[in-house]
Amino acid sequence: DTAVSQTPKYLVTQMGNDKSIKCEQNLGHDTMYWYKQDSKKFLKIMFSYNNKELIINETVPNRFSPKSPDKAHLNLHINSLELGDSAVYFCASSRDRVPNYGYTFGSGTRLTVV
Amino acid sequence: AQSVTQLGSHVSVSEGALVLLRCNYSSSVPPYLFWYVQYPNQGLQLLLKYTTGATLVKGINGFEAEFKKSETSFHLTKPSAHMSDAAEYFCAVNTNSGYSTLTFGKGTMLLVSP
């Protein structure tokens, strides 16, 4: 029974396409996040939602649009994919708005843009 | 502002040897500190965390870390390395400052040789 699940695990697509990644958590956590991990393994925060409210929106191209239909789900839609979007995208959740107890991560979505 | 520095992008040890992964943080307020491990093609898994109280924290898989405020450090250790410990390790900090996220270090790859 996976706590934070992401789909798909792998995504290969052509430049210019639009794609979505889905994330669901069954932990009852209030806050969810999207992180991007680049080829050097650096983790960069993209977005954070608390109870469906967007609370963190880092400097991310407008082509990236998150959506949280309820506090258990956070999806990421990417328009007009570019080569530089290739990375591993991680969804995470935390119990509270301030993650004093850390995150629970999903297993990641490896996006390859060709 | 908060930041994390992990000394050494790669650390190599022999099986059975002591593991020491270094982490220093920068924070103007008492920190919450975390170590995560990432195995190949997997998400990040929480190894251990320091919030308050005892400064020596024990985690999973025989790892432990000690919070040293005077040195602003939170180094991760394990007395005897196993081949299965080979992975990427991330140190992270949070400072309980309103809308916050964990700030991650750049990671240290632990290599274990027979």
C-alpha cells in the first residue's frame, strides 16, 4: 500500500508535446510538493500546496502548471516540452504546512524529452 | 536563509569500514535536520531526523547522526559499511519559518568496495 504514488514512472516524449504526471498520497498529510532532480542529483523545489492552496511557486516556466483537486492529489501538467525539461520529478508530502517531520517521497517520474 | 553543505560529492569506503558523511548547515534559528538515502532509480527515503531533544539520533539500517550546534554540523555515521549501503545520501534542513520547505544539500554518493 504505497504512501505516495506517482504515475507514470517513466515518460518519453517528443519536444513540443504536452504531458501530465499524477501524484496521490494516502497518509492524510496536509501539504504536497513537486521537486525536480537534475542530472547531477540536485533537488529543486517547484511547487507546494497546502490543503489545495498553492503556497510555494518557485521560479518555474509558465509551461508548468500544478493542480490539486483535493489534498490527497497533486498533478503536474507540462506544456510544450523542451529538452531541458528532461529530469526526474518527485512528488512529496508532509504532515503539516511546515515540514518539521520531513517529507515522504514518491518513487519519481523520469521524464525524457527527445 | 538556510543552506546545507555536504562535503565530498563522492565517498569511498571498504566493506566493514566506518562510514562518515559530512553535513554542515547555515541557519539563524534552531534547525530541524534530516538525512535521506536514495537508491538507484528510487525515491528518497528518510534515514533519520533531529527535531529537538537528544542530539545523537539513531536511524534505520544502523546509521546515526549527531547534532552539534557549536559546529553547525549533522554528520552521518555507520560503524561498519555494507555493500547494500551504496547509494546517494542527502542532508536537509528546515527552520520552521512559516511557509517553508526542506533545503537539500547536493548529495554525497557512497561507494562501497568489497
